[in-house]
Amino acid sequence: MDAPLYLRPRVEPPLAALLADGPFLHSLADALGSPLNVLLPEAVAANAARFRAVYRRHRLTGRVYFAHKANRSSALLRRLAAEDPAAVGVDVASTEELRHALGCGFTGDRIMATGPKDAAFLWLAARVGATVNLDSPGELERLSALVRAHGLGRVAVLVRLSGFEHTTGNGGAGTRLLSRRSRFGTPVRDMEELLSALEHNADTVEFAGAAYHLDTTGVEEKARALEQCVLFMDECRARGLAPHALDIGGGFGVGYVAEAEDWERWTTALTEAVLGVRPPMTWRGHGYGLRNEGGTVRGATALYPAYRPTAGPGYLDEILSLPAPVLGRPAATLLLEHLHDLYIEPGRSLVDQCGLSLARVLDVRPADTDAGRHLVHLAMNAGDMSLEEHGVLVDPVLLPRDEAAAGDGEAVGVYLTGNLCLEGDLITRRLVFLPRLPQAGDLLAFANTAGYAMDFRAHHAQRQPVARTVAVERRGDTWRWCPDEDYWPITPLGGAVG
């Protein structure tokens, strides 16, 4: 068999200590079933503090808004609600997320309403005093009509922009660069209509500032968008408006794989496998976006960059430190010079290292005896742990039922299959290498699933159980836990094991 190709997870405290306590995790799964999500609420508060440290480093004011869509947990939201109200808020993208945030302790002035909005969402956001992040002049008109019709107070709004352009070359006659298109926001070229709408509706809305949402890892592109927003707000001030905040969205990223070498080896091997110069390393030759056309690799990998040396707060620091392409000064300097608050909407990066998903091994059988491959059937399906749905590839951690009996064993390549009666229900399409062959009753722990993976696509297909979620906390030598819905930051956790 070829040398194992690992994608070992990046695991930091306190998640590392939780993963190291196999007996505790087995006891939770025995009591609550598989799949099971386990969260560390204190870790999300620590992540918020790291983002706030970047603000202090650049002497910036503003607020960190947690993108609620990343996780449905009440425990995480309640823990963030207990943070400094001036520093931490929540970004909600539906009426139910807004109701959940209010029920978890957030007051309306700490809530940002984003995404597509129906009348009920707009009305409730206006009613409770949330800031509304608007995508179009039409959405602004609908909000204003509701405010007038129901006698509501003026609503703080941000206007989200898109289609940022920048010209390179002497005298502005060079190449025009356009940011990647987003379905969110009003194109900058249409800002005259937007400004007219803001002026016309000054009796119903208070214009707080601008925003953007870019689905890219490119720091330069985001710095260009930030500069364009600052220039837009200069135009707004020249027309008598008074914006004071710039929301640069999320997308700060997470590093899932611990070692750059693992990621480089695996991606190189995938290309070789697609070319046929090495044995297949995926289920039925799946290429993750790559294909072989006459001995040439075509396409592009549809994968998240699982090894990221700079992510989360470090990525924010990089954006703020990068000189703006036209004005030439760092983004943080532009914000300071204009006395603008900085708003950000981290989701995945704010719940980095905040949880894991457990799956019980149901059965193990050979898939390809000659190649030494096996199928490992789990009490979980792809909707319960959807890292791969988001292009994230990372190894699970094997937690044997009986550590003493497990021994060292030999590394083995396995395919992880789910509990649905569907050929396509694979937890991951790639061959996963484990330190030894699992046995029925063992657990696989998928680390760092709190961001978009543990409940984003969970469903009741075939009436299979959806994962329960628990909150855990280390107290001395003992782990304490409670159901997610029972967690409150002012109440000690109840159940104890250890």
C-alpha cells in the first residue's frame, strides 16, 4: 500500500484537551447517541477577544458581529451576549435568527440584520432597533414604507455595495480591475440612485455607513473594496449625510489542517491520481473539480484552502495593514483619518476550535481487499457533518472504545460512509488514513465543525436522528456538560464526568 496521506487536524486548547479525553466523549455518546455535537462556549468568547485585540492594535473602534448562520447553537449565542455590548453583536439573516438572538440576550441595538429580507424580517428588525444592512434601493423603499405605515422610529441602516472597480497604470488609463461579482449589494456604478433614496427617506432611516460582502480569500481585493467604501462615504458627507461605520463582512477563514506539508502532499497526489500515475485516492475517481483530458489535468479544485498560515484575527490584521491601492495608506489609517467605526461579521473564524462532532462506528468491512481499503459505516450522514460540502478536507480523530485493547496497529486507508440508504451518502469522498482499523463501537471525532459543518445541513431524511448538541466546560480535572438549550453563562454546567 502507498504511504499514508494524512490531513491531520489543527487542534488547540481547550479543544485539544477535550479530544484527549476519550472516556468522557464515549460517555456522552453512550448517553446521548450518535451523531453528537459538542461545543465549548468559552472558546467563542476567547476568539472574540482575539478579534478585539486586533482593533486595539490599530486603535480602531467598532463592533464584532457574529454571523449566526454559522451555527444554530443557543449556548454560543448566549455566551457572546454576555460580552461587552459595545464590542460584540450578532449578525442575523432571517426572522427566526433575529428571534433567537433576542431570546439569547442580545438587545436590538447589538443586532445587524443582513441577507434577503421579507416584510416580517424588516418589521421586526425595525421594531427592536436593529441596524439593517440594505442590499438595494428597493429594499430601502420597502423598509421606509413599513416604518411610515406602522409609526416606527428611524432605523439605522448600512448600504451594502458591490462591483468595486480600480484602475491601474499612469493617469488612470491603465487596466480596470473589477472585484468578483456578488449577488449582495448595490453596484458602485449605481450609487447615485442609492444616495437619492437615502436623501428621500431621511425621515425613516438614519444612514450609518457602508458595507461589502466578498466571497474571496484575496486580501488585495478586500482592501480595494474597503478603500472604495471610504471614498463612497466621502461622497455621502459632501451631500450632507453623516455615515460613521464601515462593515467589511466576514470571510476571515480558518486553518483546518495542522501541517502545510500534509496539504501540499495531498493536493499533489490528487493531481497525480487524476492523471493516472498513482492509484485512485478518492471514491470512484472523484477529482474534486479536476479531470484528465488526454493526459492533461483540466479544471480547478473546488476545495477550501485547509492549511492557512494566516486566518481569523491574523487575516483581519493583514487587511488593515495593507496599503490602499489608490490612497496609498493602510486600511486602518484610512478608517482612523475618517473617524469611521469598523464592523466585521466573522462566522467560521469566530467559532474556530469551538467544537467537534462525534460519530459511532457501526460496521467495518473490506472495500478492496487487494488494495487494503475498507468501508467504515458511521451512525451519521453527510448532512450531520458537512465539512466536505464546504470543500473542507481534514482527518477525523479515532477514539477507540477500549484503548488498552486497541494497541498501535498499522495505518489503514478507509472510506467513511453514512447511515442513509443512498449510494452517495459519503462523509467524505476521499480515502482517509487512520492509525489503525476501527472497530464497531469506536468513535470518530471530527474536530472544528462548529462553523457551518455540524448543523448547517442537518436533516431528518429516512427519519434518522439529527445530532443533539451539548455544551461542555473544564472545571479542574472534571468536564461538566449540559444540553445546548440549557446553557446560560451565569449558571454552572450541571452534569459531571471525570
